[in-house]
Amino acid sequence: MSRLVHRDGAHKITVHDEVGREVALVSQGHTLHIKTSGEGPDLTPQMAHELADELHQWATGQQTVRTKSASLGR
């Protein structure tokens, strides 16, 4: 895992480039919000793969939570 794409706890993925631009992807409920304080970071192909991996893990976790919640309601 790169130091430029990392998970900050269970609800946040941070991406930043070498010149300090940053974007945070924060989950609230079952929605992922994209937050930046200006221009977002430039992604290299490697960073894009790492971000895709993190997003896949987040989405899989959300589906697992939703499936468990749905089965509890029956």
C-alpha cells in the first residue's frame, strides 16, 4: 500500500499527491462523500489501482452490512 492512498479508520480513505493536494472519501451511512479543499490530487496509475482496491473494500463492506441488516428485518 502506498503512503499516498490510505484508509483513515473505518469511514475515510485519503488520497494525496507529492505536492500536497488531497481528497478525502468519507462514508456516512451507505453513501461515500468526496471532500476536497481545492484542486484534487493527480493520480498515477499505481495510485488509481490502490484507490480502486480501497473503494472495492468499502463497497463490499457496505453490501455485507446491508445484507445483514436486511436479513435481520425478516
